[in-house]
Amino acid sequence: MSEVIIIGCGIAGPVLGMLLKHKGFDPIIYERQPEIQQAGLSLSVSPQTFKVLNILGLAESLISLGQPLEELSTYSQLRHELLGTIDGPAQMHKRTGWPMLMISRARYCQFLYDSAKEKGVEMHFNKRCVDVRQEAERVTAVFEDGTQAEAGLLVGCDGLRSSVRNVLFGKEEATYMGLVQIGGFTPTPDFFKSWKPTLYQAFGDGAHFMCVPFNSSQMVWTTTLPQPTEAREDWRRLSIDAAHEMIKGLQVAEWEHGPKELVQGATFVTKYGLYDRPILDVWHKGRVVLVGDAAHPTSPHIGQGANQAMEDCYHLVRLLCKASSFTTDSLEAAFTEYERIRHPIVVKSVSHAKMEGEKRVMVGREACEQRDEAMLRGRGYDPERARLQMELIQGPFQGESEI
Ligand SMILES: Cc1cc2nc3c(=O)[nH]c(=O)nc-3n(C[C@H](O)[C@H](O)[C@H](O)COP(=O)(O)OP(=O)(O)OC[C@H]3O[C@@H](n4cnc5c(N)ncnc54)[C@H](O)[C@@H]3O)c2cc1C
């Protein structure tokens, strides 16, 4: 009775699978895509993730695949001035022992999949979960191809548009937030070649630009813009013609102090809308529980989505180990405790990300000048955001892991 069905092999799915296997459970992952998707831009990996991956002996290997950051630097296009540079990521590294790493999402997913495979986690692709049925001591996942799988427990790691969540709590669409991000990869322009590994951002009137190195020769950049018409997120590469057409119309394609070179030199460009789904108060029903974006999707502005999902995985596995058996009562107690610990933290993280997004796309010269003036006082960084970031990265445990 230790089988666990995991729906979704994005970021949370394979990590949860590995942690469960490590503790003697029998996880099986089902993913709707035919294979690991080579899609998306980059993700920021903060110390919480390394603490969790270190339990599995994977933290150091992941670091070797990305770019640890050292500085944060902010420029104002309105003031034509650098607002400041701080060594926040280097300080974070010093205090926690783990870096803040930028990595291509495709590479990260491939690494997690390869690691899960190596550790013997069973995974099946082309399996879109369309229904979940519960009776007595068992739960059954029903797939689009007509097949079924049965276990004592099912975890929905199926992201923003989670079908498991729809089955548990009723169908509800993700809502468009009125913001799009356009981003791409560019060979590192000369302008940035002498920089330390830096997360660099530029603020303007109605647009924000951000870029980071994600290996020794490439940078990833994104611009966030308000856009009233909906743009669904599919994270796929645009054709060269479509990319050039889109870049032509971008405010940031003409911005000084770096953005222009990066945008105009892009070799890969993608566009996606930002979507929201409310954070539920309860993330479980019976033998089914939600993890990561399925429970608490977030806008990406403070880079915490994937990291918060790791904390979910850690606590869920820790509490399942404590529960020892999958009786209805012990699962109810474990899931309730899991939500009690995780809910307040993700509420903080998600609402802060939303506020950061609003600040980035502020429109109107006067308001933007006031924002930039305030940032100048904080050397380009909002002290409240710095405090919250430091607080968030302390999770999911201090000292030794309990699993
Ligand atoms: C293709 C893609 C690209 C992304 N790119 C970026 C990016 O560049 N930057 C960024 O900040 N965030 C990106 N994100 C979001 C980010 O990865 C997540 O917010 C975060 O990692 C949380 O991880 P998760 O495992 O909860 O969800 P996800 O990483 O979204 O994983 C969910 C997985 O579940 C699968 N799935 C969904 N429905 C079903 C179903 N019914 N049956 C079976 N499987 C199902 C999906 O195919 C996916 O593999 C991307 C997400 C996706 C899916």
C-alpha cells in the first residue's frame, strides 16, 4: 500500500518521485506530453531547492549546469542613470551555503528527468489524466487513452492548468493578468562581457527589462508589458520572421545601457501571457493532494514558483513518512499539516510577486519617476523585497533535513 501516483513530470513531479523513492515508497509518474519538453526560458533556483536536492545528492550537479549569480543591478531609462548595484546573491550564498542559480528550464527539466530515471522512478509519457476517482482505500487515475492506474494516494503536480485540481474542486479557468512577457536567448553582447554574473534590470514607463547570464556565452532576457488582449502561454519558439516582427515593435529594443544589444541580437524569442488562479485554502480531498503550481500558481516576478514547489515536496514527503500508513485518517492529518505549514508562505510569495509585477509595468512619467527615485534610495533594490527574499530562501528547514 505504498504506491503513489504522481500526475505531471515538470519540475515538482520528478523531485517528489525521487524523494518518495528515497524514503521507500513506490511512486509512478504520468505525464501528458510525449517527452520532456524543450520549452520555456530560464528559471531561478534559490537555496531552498538546493537543500532539497542535496537530500538526493543532486545539488552540486545542478550547480554545474547553470550560472550562479553574484550581483543585482538596476538602471532607470527615465533618469538615464544606474540606480545601484548590490551583492545580494553573493551574500545569500555566503549566509546559506547555496547560490542563486540561473538555468535554462529545458536543461533543468532534462536533468530532473534523467536523475529520476537513474534512481529507478517509473515514468510514463503520453498519459493525460482526465479524471480521478476515489473509493474506500484506493484512488484511480483515468487517462485520455482509456487506461487507468490505481494506488493508495495521488499527487497532482500538473501545473497551472491542473486537471487534478479541476476534478477535486470543480473546473475553473486560469485568468489572464493583462501582462505578457517576451523573452529570448542572445549570445553575450560585448557590453556585458566584463560584468560579474549579474541579474540586471531596467525600468521605463510601461515596460520592464531583465537579463542574466545562464552560461558562459549566452544570456537570457525578458521584457514585461501590459497587453489587454490575451496571449496564452505555450512557451514555444517563434519563427525568425515572427520574432523579428515582434522585436521591431518593442520599446526595450531601443533602450540604452544593454537591452538594445540583447533584444536585437536574439537567436531565440518566445512570448507568453501571465495567468493566475487563486490559491485554494485547502489543497486536498480524500486521497488526493496538490503540489506546486497546481495548488498555488504564481507570476514569475520574484523567481519563486519552482522553489516553492520544492518546499511542498519536502514537507509532503516528511509528513507522509511520519504518517507511515495510508489510512484515511493518517492521510487527512498529514495533508492538513502540510497545508498549515505551506499556505501562509506561498500566500506571501505569490502576493509579493504580483506587487512586483505591478511596479514593473507602471505607466505615466510622474509615477515612474517617483518609483525610480525610491529605488535610487535603496541602491536599485526595494529593501522590503530584499527582506522578504531573504526570509523565503530560509525554507524548508534549518540545519539537518528530517528526511
Ligand atoms: C513548458 C513550460 C515552460 C515554462 N517555462 C517557464 C519559464 O521560462 N520561466 C518561468 O519562470 N516559469 C516557466 N514555467 C513555469 C514553471 O516551470 C512552474 O511555475 C514551476 O516550475 C512549478 O512547477 P510545477 O511542477 O508545479 O509545474 P510545471 O513545471 O508547469 O509542470 C506541470 C507538468 O504537468 C503536466 N501536465 C499538465 N496537465 C497534465 C495532465 N492532465 N496529465 C498529465 N500531465 C499533465 C505538464 O505537461 C507539465 O509537464 C513553464 C512551465 C511549462 C509547463
